Amino acid sequence: MAVNLNSRAMKKSIVFILLIGLFVGCEKQLQDETPIPEVTTESESSLKIIAPCTVDLILKNYDVVGTVTSTLNDDFDEITITYEITDLNYCMKETNLDVQADPSNFPVGNNGNPKPNLYAYGATFQCGTLWSQVVDLTTINGYVIGDRIYIAAATLVKDTKPEYAWGEGTSFPGPKFGMYFYCNPPPCLGISSFDYGGQTYTTVEIGEQCWMKENLNIGTRIVALNNDQTNNGTIEKYCYDDDENNCDLYGGLYQWNEMMQYTTQEGAQGICPAGWHVPTDTDWKVLEGTVDCCYGVGNPEWDGTGFRGYDAGYRLKTTYGWSKWNGNDLFGFSALPGGYYRGHFYGVFSGKTYYGFWWTSTSEYYYPEVCRGGRDLSYFYNGIRRYQRSKHKGHSVRCIKD
């Protein structure tokens, strides 16, 4: 199935704005010396819960006609799911709802298309705009208290002719339109958060991977102009526009060698905490295939360069903070547009609120000064760009669990 996510954005006027932050200065300034830190505490959590959340009810052309809100009770054994039509040109003729502990248990045909007429819950209307259903989760096959649950929410709506609207999420494998979702993606099992270098980081489980939910912000800030980060026993970082507040929001910007702590070993710990590592090119490919609607893990689409995939970038970007066309952060990765440091030959920063750039630990074999498989998310594209990048640039770092 192919759904044009860009169509919604392209209905708006397109304005190209280039944001370039310039900094003039040549004095290298070190703040308090920061030794390479250790992980100091770790919070344990065995619950993978969903909290109150709302997703859009969308038609096949991605027009939004309403919302679906899911609210879990305090005992994690009951959920209330509410449909609301917000576009007054439409009303509900029929609702269909199913809840599963395993998405493979949704009723589908041999071709993978959903069969909403076989869903466990629903109602019919003359012309409805609001409907709620309470679901007893203890009746769901395979559900364990606190585990993630999946929701398929469909409604037959009518304007000039009846058509289905679905709660926005992951597409069913068949060629026809249909989706399922879960809300507030859970932390990694046993590691909801941990402290590292004086900051608290949270985690998110995406498929079989455990990622930090924030960009790394560790080390001593140095002034960027004409100053490379060096192998001096202290982690050094750049902050966009040499402003520590930008590091607080977007994380630090690191040159490749500093991030890797001066090894070229793919998958090295680098400046990540113990038990974590700098993601490899392959780690990113798995993430991309897990979150994309239409190109799964192992698809050759991810071996290409430039912008790849259909909507993986849209699903990884935050719902706020981008200059145009935020994402939906469907999997809780929460990628922000922190821009990048252009390199010591330029001494300037660029791209904040427009782009986010992340390193991998994969070096280019034939060109050792180049990182192979760097990633970039853009305000203007729904895919994810894969590219070769000079190691002198300063990019964000997101760690992945060993």
C-alpha cells in the first residue's frame, strides 16, 4: 500500500527558508573540566504501559475527519477508546474496533487486508459524531498486565459517499487502506531511565531495539570557531551558536573522532554510557525498516543513499519544533532538528529547526576521513537521508543498547 503523506503538507504554501547561524570569534574557551563519566543510577521498570493519547482519524487521502482517544485505567486492565468526528462535513455510519496484545491477531484476509466486520466491538448510527467503548483487557488473548496493547480503530463515515477512516498508525500488510496503532511507546524493559554525566535520559523500545530517547549531551563545551575537538582525556562538545541552552534542548554536537573516543571500531561505546554504543549503519537500517509503513527491515530500499523510505522520517520526528511540517513521533524516537556544526574550516552552524543530523559508527573503508551512513531528517521530506559525511562536521549522537 502506498499513501502519500506529503499530500497533506503540499496543500500548504511552500516556503524555502535557509537558516544559517554565524559565529565570529577565535578564542578557545573551556568551561569546568569534565572527566569521562560513568552511569550513576538506573531506574527499573517492568511495565510497558500506554497512557491517554489521541491519534487522528484519517481517510485514504490522509484528510483528517476526527480523532481516536485511548485512556488506560490505573490498574492497567481496562481501556476506554473514544471516537470523535471533528470535521462537520462527515458523520459516522458505523464503528469497528479491535484490541490485541499481538498485532498478528487482528482479523485479516489472506492478502493481509483488515476485516473490520470481524472486529470485536462496534455500533451503527444514522449520523453519529461521538462513540466510546470500554474494553476489558483481561479478556484479550495473550495480554499481561502492563504490556503494550495494539488498537485497530475504523469508522465508516459519510460525506457524499461512505468510506472508511482509520486511527493513524502502522499499515496492515495488504494493499488496501487500514491501520493499527499503540500510544505513548513504552520504555525498554527494565530501563525506563538512567543518569549519565549529571543528566537523566529516558529510553524507548522500537521493535527489537532499545534506544535513548534523547540526543547525548555530555562533556565540556568549547567555542567552535577554528577549534577541533581533541583527544585530551576530556569529552568536548559544541553547542549550536555556542549557546549552552541549545545543548540542553538538542544535545551536543560532536566531531566523529571525539564521539568515537578515537577508535574506528564499528559499534564502539564511544562517548555513550557503559552497556550502550554508537549505532552502526546497520542499526539505523533496522530502525528505519521497523518504523516505515511500506519498506520493512531488510528491504534493499535502505541500502540506497539520499532520502529513502516512505514515511520513516515522518514517524521519527517530533510533533513540534520543526520549522515546517512536524512529524507524528509514532514510535517515540522524538527526533529534534538540532542542526549541525559545519566544520573547522567554516566555524559556523547551520540548519537548526530545519534539519537533524546523526552519526553512525561506520567508517568509510576507502576514505577514512568520511563516515559512511550518517543520517539526516528534514523538515521538508518524510524519508530519511543516508550519506557520507566528513568526520570534521559536528553532529548529534543517539546511543543504542548493546
